[in-house]
Amino acid sequence: MDKISIGSLQNISNPTSVAKVTPYEAQEDFKSYLKGALDTLSETQAQSNQATQGLMNGNMDNLHQVMITAEKASVTMQTTLEIRNKVVEAYQEIMRMQV
């Protein structure tokens, strides 16, 4: 969560302090939050690929750093997939509600 601002997360967790926003503004905020999270995921994956290529080409000697970068990318991907699964599950639950 290097690029995602913690302040925006604090506003989400404390709804009493949030000023009234229009649905469009809420949608844009959510969209920018998701875009930032996906950009971070992509950047982490690219760093892992670059470190692995460097190790294979002999440009990098620090195996520990390559493994740390690869594991960080793996954890980030797993977290993103779990969040996606929870969002899809919540959406399906909402669709099953009777009005």
C-alpha cells in the first residue's frame, strides 16, 4: 500500500466524519482507489520479473533480495484475488436480496 493514501481509508472507516458526497464523487473516489491498488500490483509484479530476469542473466547476485521481491509480488497478488472474491461474493449477495 505504498501509493494508496491512508487518509482515504480512514475516511471510509469513520463515516460520521465524512462530508456528504454525490454518488458520482463516491464512484470516482472508489474508481481511483481501485486503480491505485491495481497499479501497485502491476508495479510489484514488474519489479519481481525484473529481479528474476536480472538473476537469470547474472546481473544480480543477491538471491535473497530476488526471493523477497518475488514473495512480495505473490502476497500482493493473493491479497488482490481475495479482495476480488469478496467483492464478487458481496455483489452476488446483494443481487439475491429481495426488495
